[in-house]
Amino acid sequence: MSEKKDVWVIIERTGADIKGVSLEALNAARNLAEQTGGQVVGVVLCAEPDAINKSLENSGVDQVRILTNAGLEDYSPLAYREVLTPLISQAPPFCVLMGATNHGKELMPALATSLNSGCITDCNQISYDSGRIAVRRSTYSGKAISTLTFDSPPPYFITIRPNQFRGEVQVASSPEVKQESVELSESTARLKLTERKVEGGRRDITEAQVVVSGGMGMQGPENFKMLEDLADLVQGAVGASRPVVDEGWRPYSNQVGQTGRTVSPNLYIACGISGAVQHLAGMSSSQCIVAINKDGDAPIYDVADYGIVGDALEIVPVLTEEIRKITQN
């Protein structure tokens, strides 16, 4: 294997926009590369080279490799694996990072398997010492932290949990861009995405600056309409606790917590959520937390910046109306 200590990031995008978790992965890569002495390489797979905007400038990336093929317009696990496996094998980096998204959780273990390497998922901290990587991740529903290392040689594959590596990169850069056309086998090229359905048609909670979440205190799925109204008013997203998702009131994509998604918005409004440790593990890094709960002793108040003791079903409509008045004025 190569002794180079470069750190690669497989970048996810929505059209021409880089996903926030990929920018966070670049953040993590920059910090790691400063310790390994290597470069940060962003890898983009797309149909057209102009599919990427200027989001990668000043993101800490040293080089961008743009791999193009008409069959790469949309994510395909088979196509991505077919393109990336030989690329990584020819000039193995020290480490490959990707967000712990649905795509990342599918692709990274597959790449590691293809290259007979190791993969650690859902990490929230990466350290480097004496040529070895140590990765920390939450376990037992956020009650414990595990530190893991690799026994196999590089390249190492790591997915990072969203909203764990936020912050401004201190290294300004105008990255070198390398573009190359890649081939896909006939069987892979025949696979095409014919329809994309966005569940609920709403914002991704990991990308939203405001998240309005509901718990069992909302008393039924029909009452989440008031949370949707509030979220729409403040251009936010709707979240939910695990019991709510288990009951089938909201889709899993809304679940905030250790077994769901980690969010770190500017504002998190918890409505009818008691604050179990599993839920707190997924939202306690929010910049400002507002709790609305009938139980004044609920654990959610231990992390809240502001609290309203009362029935969320009564308070949320009033709060929504007051915010609407302010925005209209």
C-alpha cells in the first residue's frame, strides 16, 4: 500500500449544491490531513463537470477530482462502487471519509469489502497518533463512547455523523481541479433512476437551521400539523422523538436521537418531548433549545435555554400566531 497520507472525501450533492455533511467531512479531513501531512482530495461523481458550484472553494480541499459519465447523474451504489474501487486501488489514500447518510452507509462498507479493508461508521471524533487512526463513536444509545482502531492496512473507510464536525475551516484554498471521463459497464449503465420521491416533501432535518420536534406529548399524528405550520413559517423542518416514530406517527427520516439523526440547528423547539438520553444525544449541540412540556421536571429542561411549562397543543398555535404577526410586520 502507498505511504501517502492523503485523505479523500466522497462528496454528496443535490444538483449543483454540496450537502452540508460533505462540507463537514472536508472539515474533518482537513484536521486529519494537517496531522498526517497529506492532502485533502474531494471526489465528485457527476454527469457534467459544471454540476459543482463554488462551494468547494475555501473548504480546505487541496484537490478536486471530478469523475464524469452520463450514468452518474444520480447516485447509484453499483455505479459508484464500480468507478471508485479501481480509482482507490490504483493510488490508495490513507483514509476515505463520507457522511453517515443513507448513501454513505451503503457505499462505504461496500468499498471497504471490495478493497479488503476496514470501515467504521457513525463516528463523531477522529484522532491520529504515531501513524494510527482512532475513531470515537457513541454506543448504547449515547450512554457510552467507544474508541475503535483499524487492524487492516490503509485505506481506512470512515463515515461521519452529521453535525459533529461543523465550524469554519481556517485554511483558504483554491483547489486544483482534475476532471476525467470514466467508463461504466453495460449492465451498470442500464440502471437509471426514473423517479425520486422526497418523503413528506419537506426539508432534511440535518440541513435545517430551525427544527421543530414533537414527542408523545403531541398526543396523536394529526396534531403534528401544527408543528408543520410552525416549521413552514420559520423555514424549518419537523423532527420527532423515537416513540413517535415507533408509533408510526412520523417517518423515520424525522427521528432525532442516537438511533435516528443528529441535528445541530440554530434553533431547536422541543414540543411535548420529555428528553430521554437517547433523544438528547441527537440534539443537545443545538445553538438554542426551547422546550415546551407540561412536566416542569422533564429532563429536556436540563439542556433547554428557554422553557415553557404547559401543554404543547395549546402553546404551539399561540406561538405560531405571534411569530406570524412579527414576520408580517
